[in-house]
Amino acid sequence: MSSPTPSSSSSSSGSSSDGSDSTGGGTREEFERPSSSRQRSDDGVWPEPFIEALAYQVAMDAARTLGRLAAGPAIATVFQVCSTWAAISRSEHLWERLVREIWARDILIHATWHDEYIFRHVTASNFQTGRAEHTLLHYAVNGNGGDAANINHDRLICRCVALSDFHVGCGFEDGTVRLFDLATRVHVSTFHPLPRPRLGPRSQAVSGIILVDGTVVFASIIGDVHVAFVHGDGVRRAQLGNVFNDGALVSFSGCRRWWVGLFAGAQGRSIHVWDGQTENLVFDGRSLTDSDALQGWRALVQFESVGRVRVSSGLGALLAHTSVRVMLLDLDRMEPILVERELQTRVTVESVDLVGELFLVVDSRGVGRVRRVDSFERVSRFRVRGVDEGEEPLIACMNSGCVFVWARSEIRVWSVEHGVRLYSLEERVDEATALAADEGHLVACSSDGSIHLWDFGAF
């Protein structure tokens, strides 16, 4: 097996950052100084619980008003008041609360919650400046140790990518999912779907992957859903697809609690939702893809950009999008947040993404918008320059701080909050087929079988 090839990556200038998330200047002045009339301990020293509560509030207010990167400098001003206040910086309880609230993390990866906070802060800062380590991931083909650089790539096109804290999973046209270790960059497993009669050359192509709790859940166009363990050998079929009743499963996503599939080819059966714990079907309906039935059937034979589905585990919300229609569904009540809406401008399906409370859509003219899930309120707007309507489709994704758009072999980056162009990555990716990001990494796949990984937490 070939070893991964890391290289240092820096960004090429697009336009300068607005800097809104990089300064805590003026934060100390925005918060009221403790009043002498407030309760103190008998020796005149503020009680530690009060100081900790104050430090937490200072950090949270700074994050809400100035951006998450402002919380660190703001809380540092609290610790500089005196040695007693500085001692609060050693409170693991404080750092755990801040990691959960500011960085939306409830899993401890590093030695302490303080270390976790520092890592998240530095990594988010690296995303804003484009500081990352770039690696080409190499993988075995058909279990024979062959390298992707030396084989026919017709069946080794990756169409979907999923990231977890420890792994990246890539789903291919041949139905396989290849798993890579993020720490070592090594290809560790290949999962094959269980055999069944094919209804077209693409019937086994992977349409989506979920990586959660050491489990790999992946779906195919024909409608099968398979489950495997990261450190196990076997693969089992959790759902047997029925393409004649349901249509083609064109997009699949989910979280620990829910698995969601977007189908095209059968009337009134666009959305399927399964309980992720019991694996039972709990919802089947909606008409989002009724007008795309023909495309759904063609997806069994050739690649068709029909639609995309994404899930926000925090909100319990589902976003389903086609090129001309969108809907948002509350998964807890199985009721629409946004009833199926016709769009005035066609959307590039591969540009749809959902992270937390925000979702991204880029239309065919290269105009991107980030909106809130609950209210549909627009957060930011940007334009991908130099792209003409009708040419090679854009591919986009986002994390909580940045939007990434592939266009003309280049990955360009914008601020989620302000829509400001930040930079472009130096590494070129020809004919991208998939793009995905989380709070530490960006992954891009190409039609030549190559997989690019950028690690923004490496520095």
C-alpha cells in the first residue's frame, strides 16, 4: 500500500478577510465591572463560582457579538485581573461549558477541556487564513494492494464523502466504501455491499454515508442500506431496497438518531426516514421529486444530479433539495418547517449543505446564500466570479465558519457569517466529484480517482 503524501498548504489571495472573528479588541470595555455593592466573601475576595460565572458570560457575549474567535481574547482579560481570578483558568468545568457552547463539541478528544478549547480555537483560526496540511490519500484497489494511480478509474469515481472525528469515508461508483484513518492518513478498510441482482450499471453506486459511534452506514442507488463496524470485518444489509415501489435512492444522509433517504421514481414517496437505533421505517411520503421520476430511473444507468438530502442532528431537521424545489422537515414531529417551495432560479444540487442551524445553496448563476433553517432568514450572500450559467456545475460544502466552492479546478473559500471571500487553496483539483468539510478537515475527490485531504488542525 502506498503511503500518503503530505505537503504544507497555504492559501492564495482572493480578497482580504474582514477580520470580524479574529479580534477581541474592546471586549473588556463592553462588560460591566463588578460592583463593590455585590456580595463578596468575608475576606474581600470574590467567590470562585461568581468569577467562573462571570468569565463564562464574558466569553459567551463576545462569541455572540464578535464571533467565536473573540471569546478567547475576551476571557483572557478576566484572568488578568488578579491571581485569584487567573486561578479560574484552571477550571475544567468552565472550559467544558465553553467547548460545548462555543464549539458545539461534547466529546473530549484531547487530554483536558482546556486543551480541547485551544485546539478548536486554533483550528477555526486556520480555516479563516487557509493554513492547512495537504495530503493525497492512497488506497488499495480490489484488495490486491494496487494503487489508484495505475488502474482504470471508470468504477473508482467517488461521489460522496463523510467525516467523523477519526475517519473519512469515501463512497464509490462500484458500491464500495473506503475508510481512511485521519491521524495516519492510511486506508484501513474497504466495505463491499452484499450481492444482489443489478438493475443497471450504477445500481450499486453509493449514494450516501453516515459515520457515527464507530459504525459505517451506507446506501446504494438501488435502495439498499448496509451497516458495518469500523473495526469489524462483516457487512450486513439493514434495508433491502425495492426500486420498483420506491424509485432510486439518489441521496442518503443522517446522524445517530435518524437515517434519511431521498428517492426519485415513484409518486409521493420522495422522503424515507428510518430510526437509527431500531432501523425501522418511521416516515414515507412527500412529493418533492415527483417531477424528477425519469431522472431517478436514469440514475441506475448513468450519473444524474437529481437531489440532495442533509440532516442537522442538533436541530433534528432535514433539508431536501432538487434543482427547482426545496423543503425543510422537523424530524421530531415529522412536520414541515418549510413546505415544498418552488425556486425562481435553478440550484446546483451538489452545492447544497446543512450545518447546525444554517444551510447553504448555490444557484446556477454562481450566487450562493447561507440561510437559517428555522426562519429561512438570509445570513450571507456571495458570488462565484468567472462562472457562466450552464457550464460545468459547481460543487460546494460548508462548516460552521467557512463555505468551500469548487469551480474550474480551484477551491475558493468564503466566510459563512459575512459572505466575504477569504482565499483560494493552492492545490488544484481537476473535475471534482465530491466535496465535504467538518470543523477540522476538508476533503475533495476527483474523477481521476484521487482523494485530497486538508487538515486545518495540523498546525
